[in-house]
Amino acid sequence: MRRREFVPSLVGGIVSWWAPDGTAVAEQTYRGKWLVIYFGYTFCPDICSTTMMEIAGALKTLGPRANLVQTYHRSASRHPRVV
């Protein structure tokens, strides 16, 4: 059996994106809140909508503590102009 070398994960680091209104958003924007960032597709009728409802149900279960959570749905769909 060949021994594999450990390679650190590239997961982590600074997370940033653009909000729909064009403002820059970063994890520091919501300091003190838990972030739920869901990567889905703009047209995904079977899975994405179900997952969004599950997230909404979890927030409802949290009650007033849901104010400590910020959710974002990020589209993983490719833009037509992106190669």
C-alpha cells in the first residue's frame, strides 16, 4: 500500500461576495452571527427549494434565537458570459 502525503485542506479563509444591491459583503459584516451559506442553483425545483424550506424550518425552531443567524443563498449557476 502506498503511503499518502498529508495535504492541508483549502477550506476556510476569508469569505466575501456581492449582495444583490451591489454592496460588498464579508463574513466580518455579520460578526457575532452564525452564517448559513447555501450554494444552490437559480433553477433547481426539486432539491434547492426543499433545502431552503428545511433552513426556514430550522430558523423557526430556533424562535427568537434565529436573530443570531444570517442566511444566504448563493447561486452556483454559471452566468452565460462566463466561460
